[in-house]
Amino acid sequence: MITIFPTGMLQGDHFSPAQAERKTKFIFPNKNESGEIGTRGRYIGQPIPYGAAEIELFDHEKGLQENLTFENPLIQTLIQLHGTFRACGATDIYMSVAYQNQCNMAFDAKLMKALGECDIELWVSCYEEEGDDDDENDDKEE
């Protein structure tokens, strides 16, 4: 079974997640304003030099058990609101797709065209599930 975890990422030196939330009525679960003191990562204890926010529209326990298509709610949100996000200072808008288990990728032309027209990048990461090492016995002599 393929499990995907798609996340919309918004970022910019002058991007304000609070302003984007006011304009779109969309609430970001993870966000920071430019100048906020970092609580994790490379800017821990220092002012973060950019604003950033994440959009996740899936159950964290289950992920999505389907292909990523143009009709996906996250993709529709990014496409419909990318102009507003850019007006709020987002210079980088991209979609990060993490896969768990088998990693088959197929993106239909409609999806790729729409993302390209909005200047939204698509990043893909694949992770092997912990304890799922099929090559574990490959080095043992028979």
C-alpha cells in the first residue's frame, strides 16, 4: 500500500502567515512570522529571518491512501489561494510529498500544468518504514 503525506509550504522574507490567515480565513497549523524567536531547527533561540507556514489537509495517523491528483484539497487550496499568499509576501510556494512504504509516482498532466502555471514546485521524499529492511539478510552467507 502507498501512503502519502502532502504538505503545502509557504515562505518569504516578508511573508506574514497572520495576514494570510486574515485574508483567506485559512488557519495554518505550523507557522512563524519573520523575526519570531525560533524554538527548533537552525534558528533555535534566534530571530527567524523569514515568515513561513504549512498547510496539511490529511490525518497524520493515516496519511492518504490514494494518488495525488488535481482534485486533491491541498492542491486546490494552493492553486486557488496562491495569488493571495504571494500578496502576503510568500515568494516560495511549494508542495512537499512524503511517501511511506512503496514509492510509486505518477502525476497527471492536468496537475502538473496547474502547478506550473501557479509557479508551485513539487518536492518528493520517500522514507523506508522503520523495521522494514528487506536487505537485512543479504549479507549473510548461506
